[in-house]
Amino acid sequence: MSAIDEAKSYLGQLAPRISAKDRRVARVIRGLLADREATCTWTDDPEGIWHTDCGEAFEVHAGSPGQNGLRYCCFCGRKLAEGST
Ligand SMILES: [Zn+2]
């Protein structure tokens, strides 16, 4: 189980036993954890331009974004996933 899954599970177990105000805080934290897991898929075109889920384009001269050490989308901050062409 990842650290994020553990945190989500813990917050879920906590929810029935805490005040309404704390439940609101827990909901905000769960939302942030969900955002952390979301991905932005980059797909390359024949010219080697990678088009992102969030509507941007990025040119990689050699290899894929992952092969160049990119783990997060530099435009929206989500975790980067490479799509197939
Ligand atoms: Zn993005």
C-alpha cells in the first residue's frame, strides 16, 4: 500500500469519529491526495512534439520525457504519463 493509500484509508477510518469541522479538513486533505495521484498524459506527434492533457506542447530533442527525467508535467504539476501514439 502506498503512503497516499495509507493516508486515505486512515482519513476514511477517522471520519465517523471526528467533529464536522475536522471532517471538512479531512475532505480537503483527501482532495489534495487525489490531485497528487492524477496524471497528465503526454502524447508525441511525428515531429517529436509532446502534446499534454492540459493543452500545452513540449519538444523533447532525444528520447521520451520519462527518459529525460521528467516525472511531473511542468505546466499543471500532475504526475506525467506517456501515452501511445
Ligand atoms: Zn499537464
